[in-house]
Amino acid sequence: MKKAKSISPANKISITSDTISRTVQGEEVILNLRTGMYFGLNPTGTQIWSLLKGGLSLVEVSNKLTEEYGIPLRRAQKDVMNLVQLTAKKGLVEAKR
């Protein structure tokens, strides 16, 4: 597996071309067509994924979570970065250039 490009909060993320996802009973199921690996997200992860697919930067996604759930910005930023780094390691997303 190739090394993931470094991701910062200012980045926008793109879903890799060999990744598909669908919402099933309120949770996102993600499949990497190249590896056959699938990944499931809880409702919060599903919300983050949806915002990322909408083209928002990681900062914008964190701000939306803070507004929607009333959580501290630092926690939202940490949750967003954790999900993005995990999915990047699995080859599901990459930083836009």
C-alpha cells in the first residue's frame, strides 16, 4: 500500500476513484473496490463522511459538527482528523492537490 500524503486541517479531501459508499440504516458502508476491504461508520462518522463528500475542508467540517452537535471545536477537529487519517491509511480518501 502506498504511503498516504500528509493531511492538514486546511485540506479538502477527495474519495479515491476505487472507493464507493452507501448509507444503510443510517450508517455509511464504504467499500474499496481494489482491495475488497469494507469499512463501516457510526452515525457521527457518517455525518463527517457526508460533509467530506460535499467538498468541505476539514476546518469547515469541524465547524459544522460544532454547530450541529454543540461540541467543543477541539473535539470536533480531533474526531474529523482521526477519521480522515484512518480512511487515508486504508486508501479510501486522499488530500486534494
